[in-house]
Amino acid sequence: MKQIDLIFSADGEPERLDSFISRNVPELTRSAALRLIESGHVTINGTPQKPALKLRGGETITIQIPPPVPAEPQPEDIPLEILYEDGEVVVVNKNAGMVVHPGAGNPEGTLVNALLAHCKDLSGIGGELRPGIVHRIDKDTSGIVVVAKSDRSHNALADQFKAHSIKRVYLALVYGSPKEDRGKIESIIGRHPTDRKKMSGKARHGKNAITHWRVLARYPGMALVQLRLETGRTHQIRVHLSEAGYPLLGDEVYGGGARLPSVKDPVLKKLIKELGRQALHAKTLGFLHPITGEYLEFDSELPEDMAEIVAYLERDAAI
């Protein structure tokens, strides 16, 4: 990790942080500076800031530049839970905390790195950093992912995702309890107008997103919800539930963190803190085999961290 320290002159004209960095660090374009700031690699007096921050004079700016991501991801011997595999596809139950493919700040330890060591024959149609990857789930979301092992399978699966014919069912633990037992949320989802790390249903530009939901269990102040995606936009479930007033437990980005102080039960609060992620699990994935046309469906149990919270809520409700 390369570190660069800069001091903004006390008598300088006010200037945006990203502009100042790109002007004073020749190796960084303004877009590269923007990415570093947004990923928390730039601090002022030890505190992360936003790209549009106006420097007024005398600030000490520390820039951490991660090592470059290799042109091609390297195989890594990382254990995987394989649910199904043949010559065309591999279906994996991904652990929470694992990034799907390499990128800035995550050059290794990803699902792709693990699959390259396991498969040896991944499709390259997804690009050098995303071989075989047809769809993604968030780093901190657990659950099922299908990966293509040939170009023809990649194309066929991509067509199914584009046609919204893939069955995708998630389980989520949320704050609050919807009045109805089931429903549908539909909105345009795009980049948040002021926070570039977030998505929003109030974006000026975006794509249509549809989430079908059903309440499976209600607890004091919380609920277990099943969700079926009709579309697959970035952070779709997290955005839809948060903006409906039911943020996911543990979701620091979309309002879950702000609701934690309202939890009075110390045991439950501790379990949510230890979760360390949004309480979201990709439980079921169903699709037509890209070559044979046979319908395949895979299901996975709740991971231990979410299951422990559900078990406690059930036990508490039974008392």
C-alpha cells in the first residue's frame, strides 16, 4: 500500500478534494482520485471525507493507494460449498464476506479466485476479472450463485437473467413489520443523487426494479421476510425494503445501523452486532440448464448467523 501525504496551503483558494488530489498526484486522474476517496483510502487529519469536500487551508491529506489489481485473477485454494457441477455450470453457496469477482480494493480472496483453482476451465466471456460470472450477490449477502464454465453456457444463462426468467428467492430479517402479509414494490433504482456508494429509488436516472415480498414470521419490532426478485438491480432488496420503512438488520448503508439503538433486549442486540452484515440470504435459485434445457433448482439453509437470530426470536416469542 503506497501512502502519499499532502498539505493544502493555508493561503490557497478553496478547492474540491478530488480536484486537488488529481492536480497534485500526477499518477491519479480525477476519476481515480474519486474512487479512492469513496472507498475510504483518503483521509483528512485521519477522518475519511467526501469527494466534494471543499479544502479551506491547512488540511493534512493522507492518500493510501492500493497495489494494482493484476490483469488476470490468480487461482487460490479457497474452500467452496459446491451444490452442483457439470461440464457447463457450477452452482455455489457463497459465504457472507466473500466478494464475487476481483476489483479495486479486492484483488484476491474472491469467488473467482477460488473457482479458478477449482474449475481450471472457466468461461472468459465475462471479462478478464470476471470469468464465468453471470450475476452477482453483494459481498455481505450469503447464498447461491451460478457460474458458467463455457461461453455458450454464459450466453444462455445471461439471456435468462435478461428475460427475468430465473427464479431468485431471498430471506431477510427486517426492522418493523409490514401491515400486509404480501405485496410488490416497484420503482426506478439508480445511483443515489448525493451518496455515490448507495443506490436509490429516488434517483433521477435508473432502471425499473420489481420485488415481490411475503412475511413469513412476525416478532416484536421485526419480521422474517421472503423476497422474490423479478429484476436484479444493484442493492435492489436493500433499497426497496429500506425505503419502504423496513431496513435489514445489520445494514449500515441503508438504515439498519440507525435502528439498532431501538433494540432493548441486550442478547438480541449483541446477536445483531455480531452479525456484522445485512441480514440477507439468497436462498433459492432456479434456471433452465443452458445446454440441456432441464429445469434445475437449488436451495440453501439460512447461514448460522441469521439462523441464530431467528431461533432466538422464535424462542422469545414462545415465552
